[in-house]
Amino acid sequence: VVTAVLFAGAGGGCASKNVDMLHFLREHEHEVAAIEYRIGIPDGVAISAPRILEIDGESQSIQPDGKISLRLLGEVKIVGMTAKEIAAKLEVLLSRYYGDPKVDVRVVSYESKTYYVYGMAGGVGPRPYTGRDTLFDAVIKSGTNFLSWTSRVKVVRPAHGETPVRIMQVDIDKMAKTGDWSQNILLEPDDIVYIPPTPGGWIGLKIREVLYPVAPVAQAYVTPLQLMDAHDEYQDRNGNSNNNNYNSGGSTYYGGY
């Protein structure tokens, strides 16, 4: 009976991980392009309309009320729309003044949505979400180092509504070596990319944590010795005879120490 319960528990854990994996991989199938990004506050947009001088070359950030202010058109609410939808709306509004107006809109500043990089990386914290951010991009841009365990990177997707928290573990090293992009998922807003320390790195960090309270005391003794060694090496490299050092009464004096 105990064995059956253990197998059942293990099966349940595996099933949960498989569900999470399928959730992330379904996201990978989504079409992602700049036109799919929905504008938020305070994102920035640039407008191109060569035939319409009133708005051509305009570049604005979305105001707190979700609008931009344009000559000829006044205030136009665009929050929550894609760049393509904004262009279509402006064309409709401009049709009152121009025949067959053509407008192009680009997102030039991604400020409203973020994902997060945490753990052993050169740069941690929030990152602008563009709608085209992949896991591989996030890890590479984070500035990993020799302490980063990039074969055990985790993506944590927070709960939204009735959807529970999802966690996926990905071997970035294998991805880079084999070129297998099947797990190079597309990130979503608020995703957390966690890069853990290697086992050796974790031990080193724990030792450093334990020694931290006594480190300033030890450094107080070690620093003068380091400075003396550096002073002697400097004198030797410059061909000096180390005249600052002299014996007095059996003791050695180091200029200033």
C-alpha cells in the first residue's frame, strides 16, 4: 500500500510538471510580432504619414489618461491597442480631411510591461517587455558568469485569475550547444527568469555569508600587509633601492606603517 501511495504521489508530481510544460510550449506557438504588442501607459509611439504634415514624424508617450494629442485630430485614445489598430484608427479620423490617408505607427518605447531576471546574473531586476522576448534572449542579455547554473534556468509564471503558478526548467547550455529551440519559450509580462548558482557557487556564497560578520575585522589586519607588499613591489619595479625602509633598533620601519 505504501509503495502504491509513493508511486501515486510521484505520478502526480510528474503530471503537474507535464501540465506546466505544455502550458509554456503552447505559448511558444503564438504568433509574436511588433503589431501584436498592446500599448500601455507610458509607452511611446512614433507616427509616419508622409502625405499628412500635421502628424508626420510625431513621437509621443501615452498620457496617464491613455491618450496622445495630435494636431488636427486633438486627443486620441489609443491605450490597449496594437500599433496596427492605432494606425487604422488614425486613418479613419483623418479621412474627414484627406482622401485615402496612409499612416504607419511604431512602438518606440516599451515602458508599461516588464518581466524579471533574478539570481546569478550581471544585471537583475525588471526588463522592458516587448512581446518578442524569448527565454534565451533574457538569459544572454542578463550577463551570466561562472557562478550561473544556466543548465537549470527556471521560468516562473505568476498566477492570473484561475490559472495557477506555472514553473518550467530549461537547459540553456544544451539549447546553445545543440541548436534545439523547442523550449525557447516566449516570455509573458510579469514572468520571472531565475538563474540559480552552480552547486560550487552556492557553497561559496554560503561560506561568504557565514564569514561576512568577521570579514571587516580580518580585512583590518590584512589590508596594511597588502599595502606594504604593493609598496615594495612598486619600489622594485621602478628600480629604487627601497630607501624608505630602514632598520632601527632591530625593528623594520616601512615608510608610514
